[in-house]
Amino acid sequence: MLMLLSEDSLTINSLADNFDMSRPAVSKHIKILDNAGFISIQDIGRERYCTLKKDGFEELQAWLSYFDQFWGAKLKKLENLLNNKLPN
Amino acid sequence: MAKIIKHQFFFSHPQETVWEYLTKSELMAQWLMKNDFQPIVGVDFQFRTGPIPSLNFDGIFYCKVLEVVPFKKLSYSWKSGPGEGKITLDSVVIWKLEPKDKGTEVFLEHRGFAKKENLDFYNGLLHGWVEKFQNIDKLLNAAHHGNTNS
């Protein structure tokens, strides 16, 4: 669903057409994606449109890269601190 | 992409010493960040550092001590956001210390990242699990109703 939405905003019905799943099942998936912050839903006319929020994914990945590097550097700093301050 | 951050580091110092540097506020400030940490379960504390606008981060990590096993394990929640009480990062940091010959092995895990569980679930879906569930659904429906979902 996320791959489809990454190409274009879709109504829940159009989304459902791509899956051999009942419309309530699709709505359930959409609700989870919405709660998780990956998509936004707008009611336009009689349709519900789903749009991918790129922000959610990108921020998550950005934090992961940041922290991986952050902890590596902090642990090194701790090592230097321990080695400089105390005898081994 | 790894979704849990894991680091392992050996320090040629005794376990008690390393533990001190993980649990005393003034010592932590020297290598980690300024903080008002106390090694007491349930206590809220903060780390303060420079803001990072590109990460929607105002420079404050809001944390709560979750677990303390003296000299062995330390865990705290680690949250942040753009400010005004909004939280966009919700994670957990876990430290484990193991005594080793001539030093201490430190294991760090930084996990949670808010929507990680949902991300995993949907990664799974993108890799074909949904087809398996649909097949089960079809089989169940055929057994119960003698027809498939429209």
C-alpha cells in the first residue's frame, strides 16, 4: 500500500482494488498507517484520499543514522575519558 | 537498514568504574551530555544539547529511568521533539555491563524509534506476507461460506 501511495494519492477504494482483500480489511490497514504517521487521510467529496507522508519515514531513518554515529562517538569519548583520568 | 542500534565496546577498566561513568550526572556530562540524571527507577530527567532542526529536535531529550540493576544493567526511555511538549521520537536506551578479564564489556541498545513496530509490520507486508494472510482468509471463507471475498 505504501509503495502504491508513494506513486500517487489514492482513494481507499482505488487502493482496495489492488488487493484481494475486503474493503474493511483495507480500512484497518489504512488506520494503522494513519496512526503511525505514515499517511494522511482527507475526505474530498464522497471519497477518502490517502497520501503518503514522506516525513515519517525520512525522520525515522534520519534519527537512526544520527544515533548510530552519535553512540559510536560517545563511547569513544568515554573511553578516552577513562583512559586519561584513571590508570588501567 | 537496522532498526535497533547496537554497540559493543570493551573498556579496560573495572565494572564499578564504568558503572559510575554511566550513572553519575557530573561524570556523564563529560562524555555524553549535560543532564540531571539519577539512577532511581521512575525518575524523570533530561539531557540537554544543541538543537537539530532537520530532525525536528529542540535539543532536549526527555528521559525516564526504567530499570537499574547496580553495576549490571541500566535502562531509560529517551524521547524528544520540536518543543512545546510535542514528542516525535520515543525510544529506549539499554546499557548492559559484563565483567571481563582485565576490564568490562559494555553492550548498548537503542531501540523503539516510535513507529518501529509498525515499520517492521509494513516491511513484512511489502515482502509478501499479505499474500499468505489472504490465502488463509480465502481458505477460511471457502470453508465457512463456500465463496471468496469480493
